[in-house]
Amino acid sequence: MKKIAIGIDIGGTNVKLGLVSPQGRILERMVFFTASVHGREAMLDLLVCHIRDLTQIAKKKHAKIMGLGIGAPGPIDVERGFVYFFPNISGWKNTRLKSMLEKRLKLKVSIDNDANVMALAEVRFGAGKGFRNVIALTLGTGIGGGLVIDGKLFHGSVYSAAEIGHIVINENGILCGCGSHGCVETYVGNDYLIKEVKRRLMTGRKSLLNSWIQEGKKLTPLLVRQAAERKDTFSIEVWKKTGEHLGTALAGLVNTLNPELIILGGGVAQKNRFLFKSTAETIKKKAFPIAARSVRVVPATLGVDAGLIGAAALIF
């Protein structure tokens, strides 16, 4: 009988569930919108319903479920499976999710932060396969991070390691949502990028983006990347500066951790050769030479499935 695991990726927009093989292959998947249920108990009931459906599918496939892995946003006590809260999902403050599900399902349950499970997935099955010391980042509204050291996820003493988005790169900089000033995610996240592009365009800068916006196209990081691909000088400069901000934060981590690989994923990084080039060049310029020469910056390869696959990988 083949062995498989159930993976669950809890997000602010939707919740993905699936049966995953030890090789990282998704054998069956389900999804529901997070907003389709209201309150913790209703979501728990729906989760349990889907998990039981997956259990029946596994039986038909003559597969044994080894456990249930969950990747979720926000701070989590990994050892206890205790959720302090979920950002953008109300009602989950101080939830003993691991014990609640184990009691109802009679399955082994493991829970970790969504950025950590993304890192685990990429190291086990994606861009980081074969590497033992890896930094993995997801670039979006904020910056999610995971550290793999000697082949294992590194959590820190209270499971709050890899808050890379809150490394300060300008102590007199922009106020961050965390309360500090100049965190790198305030210079690299989607919101800052769009505000900064709008600010620069309002000063009269010439750009292909001006005509696209006038045509009714929505200004997004993807649109800025597409303009850069069309050799728009303004957009290329935006990505160069963004990569310098990110590379400055990563140079400090390279000096501290001496990783072999840095993996960048998420919407901002997707197919963005301008961001990758600038980030890598900044690391080479600012990190300790020996460490800088030994690290590579590469794109994530698992895309939107990384959370689901990584959650299941917590079991294997």
C-alpha cells in the first residue's frame, strides 16, 4: 500500500487541500474560498468535511494517509500546533488547531507557517532540491521567508525566525506595519512599489506606463515588469532600485548564514529578470566576498502549489 499525506494551504483568499505523494506529486486537490464560511467553527467543520472526502478517495487509490500537514499565515507555535492568530482571517486567535483536528480525525497533524512550508517544498522538490542551506522568500504584499539550514527548517527559539521582511535597511525610513521604520518589505512589497511608481510618474517622468494607464490598464507589478520587457527605461530603473533594496537585506543574511542558494518566489518575483539581476548584483557588491561568490539567486519553480506540497512534506 502506497503512503501519502494530506496537505492544506490556508490563505486569506482560499483554502487548498490535496493528497500528495512522498515525491511531491499532487494526486487529488480541492479548494474553497476562505470567505465562503464565517467563523472558526464553520471553517473547521468544512475542513474536516473535505479531509474526510480525501480520506475516502485515498482508500479507493489503495493509499495509506500518514498524516495531515497544514501551512497557514501568521505566528504559530510549531511544537504545540498553536495558532496565535491568522492575519486577514478573523476568529482564530489562540487556537489549539493541532489537538482539535487530531481529536476529530484521529490523524497525525503538523502545522507550520506558510512561508516555511514554501521553503520546505522548494528544497525538497523544487529549485532548492539537492541544497542544504537555503533562504527562500515569497514577494507579494509583504515578504515571507523561510530558512533551511543543514537540510532542516530553522524556526528559532520561539518559532519566529525568518521574518526577513522586517530587516531594517533604513533606520529613518518608511513606517512599517510592524511599528518599526525602514523595513525592507516597505521598499519591496506590492503596495510600496505601486505608490512609488505613481509618485515618480506624477513628477513628469516619461514611461510606456503613462499611455497604458490612460488606455485603462491597471497599474500592477506585472504591468511594470511588462513595460521593462519592452525596454521602458523608467520601469527598468524601478526594478533596479527594488533589487538594490532587497539585495541589501539579503547581503546581511548571506554574511550571517553563508547559504548556497536564495530562492525568490511570489507575484513580484515571477519571471522578473530585472529584479533578479539587480538583487544578485547588490549581494555581490555588499556581502562578504567569499560568501557572495558561493551563493546563487534563483526563481522558485513550484508556483501556487508550493504551499500545498510543502504542507504535506511536513509529514514525510
